[in-house]
Amino acid sequence: MLNDPIHTMVRREFLERIGQVSLGTVAVADLAGRAALGKESPPQKPWQPISDRKVRVGIVGYGVCQFGAAFGFQDHPNVEIVAVSDLIPERRKGLMKACRCDKSYESLEVLVEDPKIEAVFVATDAPSHPRHCIEVLNHGKHVMSAVPAVLGSIEEAEQLLETVKRTGLKYMMAETSCYRDDCYAMRQIYRAGGFGRLVYSEGEYYHFCPTPIDSYKGWRIGLPPLWYPTHSTAYYVGVAGKRFISVSCVGFDAGLPDRRPGANRYNNQFSDEVALFQTSEGGSSRMLMCMGVHSLVVEQGRVFGEKGWMDGTKYQGAIKELPDIARPALPPGVAAGGHGGSHGHLTDEFITSILKDRQPLVNIYEALALTVPGIVAHQSALKGGERLKVPQYDPPKGPTE
């Protein structure tokens, strides 16, 4: 069958290869733009170590996507993998081998008791992310979580936020779109003033699933699409660092078998959801997650501002001096990895935030700004597109702000 989990992952890998070719066009377009401005693109700066300290990391989760090993913690020069865990013994052994680690625990709850571990990568099932991250934080350890931060629960979002604030520890959500080449470039150009305020933006995540992907306790079966929104919402929040303040959303039923009455735990009929958000800049964003659109896996976005726009391949606008839009160099041996070459960058960002004692890019406030709007969007779809307010989670302002 073409829709079993193995073929699904093959399709994803195929798309990543296509994406790498397409992103070569980004680099060419950028070089041409700089040449037109009379400035050649400088070579990428080599990676520079900032410390010889090794952060002692535990890794939990080696499911269908095998994300526990996919983000390259085991290859980072500033990481020591202390122990790994998965509830299923065979997977636990696989994770030990992939991470070149000879110590394991039967569960996250046992692993976090290890006093040697100072940070944990949570790559478990999505419904458990907030509970597992809270458990890690309550044991005095930093945490990086796979997406989404929470699955459908605003109450759990607020519990997670309060735990991060109370413990003062580092929390990061590994949102891959934030480190895709195009989104990274958009963020750099936005910060340099190349867009001005964003009038309109779009984020699209297409993942055709006529047969649900296997998952722990079947959590993916019938999942409301915009409960998994962050690959799309990163093309506004991850670019501008601003917020969605209200939303109207329309759901669509493509007739997938897991969306029929009684076929899923969520009582969800929608295979596709398209949301129109009002932004804190006064603009609009169209964000979608579609599982019924017959396509490969696609994660893409576009931004349109007062001073320029970018459609994922080329910037057009008034800025006269382009900023450096190349992603930072990775440590030797750390692969860029999947999802548009974002995995290695996310790991390096998390480890660097610990070594430098600073907030990571996708900290708890950005994580909730990326995730919670999708929860509210699904509520809007259930109400026929009624416009609803989105809860706001902003970091405390500094003394001079």
C-alpha cells in the first residue's frame, strides 16, 4: 500500500530532497540580489565553539518518526548523552544504539530521577508533551519538546507556562519551520526592517493522510488539523515575533475514514482547517493544516509587508542593504537533518541557550503563541467560523520597555 507509515516517511524524505533543491534557488536569488546592490554574499562563517562544557542530556521517545535520535544531540560536541528511554523495550534498545548510549530507563518518570541529567529532549507522543515537560522541569532539568507544546488543551498550556515561570529553567519547543531556510531568512529581513509591518502572511502545512500514521495509543487518528498548527503559524509568529489576537476558521470534511462519527477520540469530523487570524500588527494571516488535500508533505509560507514581500524563494522590497540570511554554521559532525534541514539547528539553539544562559528562540512564550491559536481556531470551526479571541502569552517586559 502507498499510504502505510513506511511510504509516508519515503514521501517526506522525497519532499525534503525537493525542498533542498528549491532552497538552492533561495541562495542563488540572494546572491544575485547582493550582486545587483554591488555587494557579494560573504562566505558562511565557520562554527565557533563558545564553551568546552558538555551538557548532560537524557532523551525520551523513539516512536514512528524516531525523533529521539533524529535531532542529532548525540553528535553535538557540547552534549553528553547520559541515558535514554522509551516505554517499548525494542524501541528503547534502538534509541540506545542510535544515540550510542549504554544506559536506559523504562520511563521518563524514572529517567528524570537521575541526578546526572541536566536537560531532557522530550520526543514522546504529542498528548503527553505538557505532562512530560512539567515532570522534567519539576525535577530541576531544562527541557526541549517536540511539537506541539500542548495538544488541544489551553488549561495544560497555562499549567506548562506556570511551571516554566516558577522553575526558571529553559524550555524550548522544537518547531522546525522556524529554522527552515525561508522562514529564517524572513525573520532576519523582518528584523532588519525589510518588510515593515506585515499586512498579510500565509502559512501552509499539507500532509495527506488517507490512512492515519501509526502512533502511540492512536493519538493521530482523527486529530483536529489545527491542533497541530506550528509548521504553519511559524510563518508569522516565527518571522515577526508578534501575536495572533483573534481568529475565524472553516473546517472541511474530505471524507477520510478516521473522520466519521465515532471513528476518533476527538469527535472530530474535519480533515482540513483554514483559519484567518487578525494580528497584533493590525494585519491578517491565513494559516492552514490540511490532511485531505492530495499532495506530498508541504510546509511553506509567504509574508507581505509595507516595505517588501517574500514568497519563500525571493525577497522583493525597498531594503537597500540585505542582512545575512544564511543560517548559522553547525558544529562539525552535526547534520542539518530533516524538515528542511532544521533539526540540527534546533538542537544547537537549545544547547547554546543553556551554555549562554539565555532564552532559546522558541521559548515558552513563543511556543504557546505558535500553538494555542490553533486550538482556538478549531473551536471557531466547530462554531461555523465564529470569530473568537486568542489568549495572549507574552514575556514580562524589562525595566526599560
